[in-house]
Amino acid sequence: MKFKKKILCIGAGYVGGPSMAIIAYKCPDCKVTVVDINPERIDAWNSNELPVYEPGLDKIIKKTRGKNLFFARDIEKQIKENDIIFVSVNTPTKTFGTGAGMAADLQYWEKTARQILENSQSSKIVIEKSTLPVKTALAMEKILNLAKGKIRFDVLSNPEFLAEGTAIEDLGNPDRVLIGSHETRSGLKARQELVDIYSRWVPSEKIITSNIWSAELSKLVANAFLAQRVSSINSISALCEKTDADISEVAKAVGMDSRVGSKFLQAGIGFGGSCFKKDILNLVYLCSYYGLKEVADYWESVVKINEYQQDRFMANILGSMFNTLVGKKICILGFAFKANTGDTRESPAIYITRKLLAEHAEIIISDPKALKNAAFDLAGVKGSVKYVEDPYSAAAGCHALAILTDWDLYRKLDFRKIYKSMVKPAFLFDGRNIIDHKKCFALGFNVYPIGKPALSHFKTENNS
Ligand code: NAD
Ligand code: UGA
């Protein structure tokens, strides 16, 4: 079959895989190829066990793979053969040198730019899909402009806003698609090419265009605003615990103001995931770089509150369990950074588990999708850790349960059965406020939610 457009994506990760699968699905007359430097990842995309768990993804892959969606190892050949190249490589926080712990590590990004330059025999549109510091396109253009002869590269910024666990829904029905370009003739032409692709399934009023720097910066700012809401509600959860106010009631009352809105006001153990912390720190670094200390400090506080919230949760477990966890069995319900994903990158569960192990607690981890990643995250950590998928078997014989991920299945557990199988007094720390606290208290549990009064059977603590 002759395809109308040939699209390549470099980077077959959480963004590259699902976003290209949707383009292939929505544009059957386009050939979409995804490449990666990690051959095992490519093999996994070509197998029945996809490297990324996302509800609905396997169905889309089955419909497109081998027809107009291909996962390939030969990066150089693919660069030669494709005209539109998305770059979706990882951009983690730098761990060395200037800006270590804050700035984005752009080594993978730059390597890709050089690879595109070295292997291109015709002009191409290169699209930044990775999240990058504002002005990165300038660096990319400097590299690509080294091209000889008539080959030209137009660089666009098309940041991705999908959230894990809802990626397929978000990609199929996005709030907006943002495309930034230079406002030159060829920049605008390249922009239109990309608008035409998205127009196949996204209503035109949701496709917004801007200058390239606004597009780059908007992505960092969108994540910073979302994370800021989580830190705002979590900071107030600490005050609720001191005053007997209830964070769910406060969030409802505040969120019903249409100017505020009700989303992203769920208090918990803090945000995880590969991007919020990295992108805010990147924003903080950029502000400091441009001499905006007050602005940098403001955004850095969002990350500090997130760390504080995890420390508070840990201190609550230790304090409530009589200040010693030595030899006590604690069942962690949920290790993924949020529900409906197996991803554990920057999951609060990693930090909390390490802290519990440092107190010499024995840990049993349960999660429907993230046990493999959990074992990888905790490899080499000293202490007793077991991985048990079935939550009932995991909880049996434990002194405490700690709910760390908002998996729906935890809402539906038979807590009567679990309580019976546990050591008494049994403790329940609901780090996501997802279960019926009063019901569990009535069953005999000592219940510790976030931002609400504890429900304890001990005489010296306040009960409500
Ligand atoms: P990821 O680590 O899952 O995937 C990145 C892939 O790029 C890896 O498989 C890696 O092997 C590959 N890679 C690195 N250098 C390469 C090179 N030179 N050539 C070919 N392949 C290379 O990362 P991700 O979660 O998909 O994130 C990618 C980018 O998208 C990041 O900038 C991230 O901030 C952004 N983003 C992520 C999400 C998300 O939900 N994960 C959402 C929006 C934006
Ligand atoms: C987030 C953004 O929502 C996406 O728009 C963005 O594209 C993506 O980052 C990215 O750039 O990587 P993601 O991290 O996948 O998506 O998931 P979110 O739903 O944003 O949740 C992030 C964290 O915040 C999770 O740990 C979640 O449990 C926590 N959270 C979220 C809360 O604690 N409370 C809330 O009310 C909402």
C-alpha cells in the first residue's frame, strides 16, 4: 500500500508508544514507525506483552501493528526514510555537573538531533514531543542547521499532555493539542502539516498554535500548575489534622467554586510519576538561570510540600504504632505512582517503603500491575521485602495496611476478612483516602486517613 505520509517517532516509551499508536489508528493512510535505542523495548512492543500498561492500549496496538504501525530497531534507516520525525526520548533531571538535581539532562535529546542530521538525505519536520526547557528548539536548530546542501529542517514544539492510566482516552479526546513553530513561511507550513494530522480526529478549536517558545514553556507550566494544586490541598490536609476539619469536605467546598474547579484536589501521600518533580525543578532552574529568585523559590515550595507530605505520612505510621516498627509486618497496598498504570517512577511508595525498612519493619508489597517495577526499584535495599499480588494473602499476618495507590480494587476489598487475618491491634493507614473509614473502624481497625481525624480504639487518642 502507498501511504500518504511517513511518520517516525524516536523513543518508544510511555509517550512514544501510545501517542504513535493513536496517530496510526486515526490515520490509516499514514505509515507510522517507532524506533528506540533499547532493542528489548522494541521487541516488547512487537510481542503480546507490551512494555507499557495502559487501559485500551493493547486493543489499538492489535488493530494497527503490522498494518500501518511498526516498531523497528534500525534507527538510521528509518530517519532516512521518513519525512516527519517526532522526538520522544527521555529528558530526566541532570545528576551531574552544573544544574545537577534541577536542570534537564539533554544528552539523549542532543544525541537524537545529531543522529537526525547525520542520517538525513532529504528535508524533514522535526517535532519536539519530549518535555524540554524553553529555548531547546534553538539548540536543536543549531545542530540541524549544520546540514549541507538543500536539506532543511523545520523544528516544531508539540508537547504531550497525556496522563498515565488514561493515556488512550487523553490522546483520543485531548483537552487541547498545542503546536508551536517559528512564525516564518516555512515554519508556518510545517505547523500546518502537523495541524492536518491532528485534524483527522481533534476538533479544530482544540488545536491551538503558538510561537515555539510559548509551546515549550506551556508544557512545563501546565505540569507545575497541576502539581501545585496537589501540594496546595496536601498542605491544607496537615492543617485539617490539627483542627478536626475534614480535607474532603474542604476540597468539595473549595472545588465547587467554578473559578477553582474540582479536579486535582484529592489529598494523599503526594504526587509521583516521572514528570511533575522533574518538570518543576526544571522550571525552578530556568527561573534561577534568568535571575528570578523569588519565582524560583515559589515553585520550589511545591516540591518541598510534596516531600513534607510523605514525611508526615511516615511519621504518622511510626507515631501511631508506638514509635517502633522493628519486626512488624506492614502490607503496602499499591506501589504504582497512581492507579491504572504499572509505572513506579518517583512513586511515593518507593520513599515510604525505604523509610519503613530503615525502621526494620518487614514489608509485603501488593499491586496488580507494578510488582515487577517495585522489585526493580527496591533491588539492593537492605531489609525484608516480599511481593504478593493477591491483597488478601499479602495482608494476612500483618500488623498494618498502608494504602499507597488509589487502585479501584482497594475500595472493594472485604476488609472484614482482612481484619480477621491480621495481628491485633490492626492499623490501617489510608494514604489516598479511598476507603470507607468509619466502616473499617467499626470492624476493629485503627484508621488513619489523610487530613481527617484518626479513628482509633485506643483510649488516649481522640475519636470522632
Ligand atoms: P521513557 O523513558 O518511557 O521513554 C523514552 C525512550 O526513549 C526510552 O525507551 C529510551 O530508550 C529512548 N531513547 C533515549 N535516547 C534515545 C535515542 N538517542 N534514540 C532512540 N531512542 C532513545 O520516557 P517517557 O515517559 O515516554 O517520556 C518521554 C518524554 O515525554 C519526556 O520528556 C517526558 O517528560 C515527556 N512526557 C511524558 C509523559 C508521561 O506520562 N510519561 C507525559 C507527557 C510528556
Ligand atoms: C501528569 C499530567 O497530568 C499530564 O498532563 C502530563 O502530560 C504528565 O504529567 C507528564 O508530563 O508526564 P501523570 O503524572 O501521568 O500526568 O498523572 P497525574 O494524573 O497527573 O498524577 C500525578 C500524581 O499526582 C500521581 O501520583 C497522583 O496520584 C497525584 N495526584 C493527582 C494527587 O495526589 N491528587 C490529585 O488530586 C491528583
